[in-house]
Amino acid sequence: MTLSWPVNIWIDGKPGKQGSKRIVPHVARMRKDGVLAHLGGAEWIRIRDIVRYTLVLDDDRSNKAWREHVVGVFTDLVSIDAPLDEPVFVIATFYRPRPKDHFTSKGELSAKGKRTPKPVTKPDTFKMMRSIEDALSGHLWSDDSRICDHVIRKRWSDDQQEGVHLLVWPDSECPVEVRSNDT
């Protein structure tokens, strides 16, 4: 199938973030067939042939559900024979809801809202983008290493819902030429 460029999709929902990790405190018991690791509650996992280990997990527990949502929306909207296996250019705009203290009781922007024209709160754009990159690996691009140029933005979702808007071009179709000083 020949796609028209750019791939232009809107993915609603609260964007997940990927990048921060956390070490999970656990209790381990040695068994003859491996190690049982306690993750809290009634959940245990078995790790074989490892006597000492550190369990490191993504800090954002909702990230897996977000990545699955991204893939679901993408496959519903775009039909592609094979993922792009060339350099890719991406523009991602993440829309965040304004905090309630950005508005007056009349629904107008407060002084704080006027002083904050763009979201400068966590999460940072790179962590949100990493989640999108990994989610669409193997679907839109063969691997997230194919993304050679990107623009990542955060904006308030004043007139729309929370989510991310993506524009994607293969390098051969990109209307913007990105050059460094050495080329």
C-alpha cells in the first residue's frame, strides 16, 4: 500500500512516559529450581539460575497500557505493508490539560494561567516521546533508531482533549531538510 505523507494521526489519552526506572524492594528465597522474588502483595516471580539480582522496573505503571493504546489507534487508522526502514522525521505535539488554578471562577485564564503559556511541568517531552517511539517500533518504523530528526512539543489542551498529535515522514518524502553545519 502506498501511504500519503505525512502520516497524520491523533492519539487521545494521557501520554505515558518511559525512561525513569525504579528498583523494587523485594525478598528473595533460594529454591533448587531458581529464585522466587516477592514484588509486593501476593505476587511472586521465579528467576532461574540467578543467585543475586536487582529488579529494575519502569517508573510509570500505566506506560504499558499507553503503548498498547498507541498501537491500537495506529493500526485502526493506518494500513501499512511494512514498517519504514529508512530515516524518519517525526513531529510530536503532546497536549496536556491545564491545572484548575489556571482559571478564575468565571472560567477565564487566571494570572498564573497567563504567566504559563506552555506546560513546564513533568513529565518531560523526551520521556513521553520514548514511549511513542517504542510503541510504534515494528509498526510504523522498523526500529526507533530510524528516527533521525524530530520535533517534540508540549502544549495546553485548551480547545481539545489530552493526547498526542503525530506527523511522520520517511526521509525521502520529508518537506523539511534538516542539515548540520558539516553537510
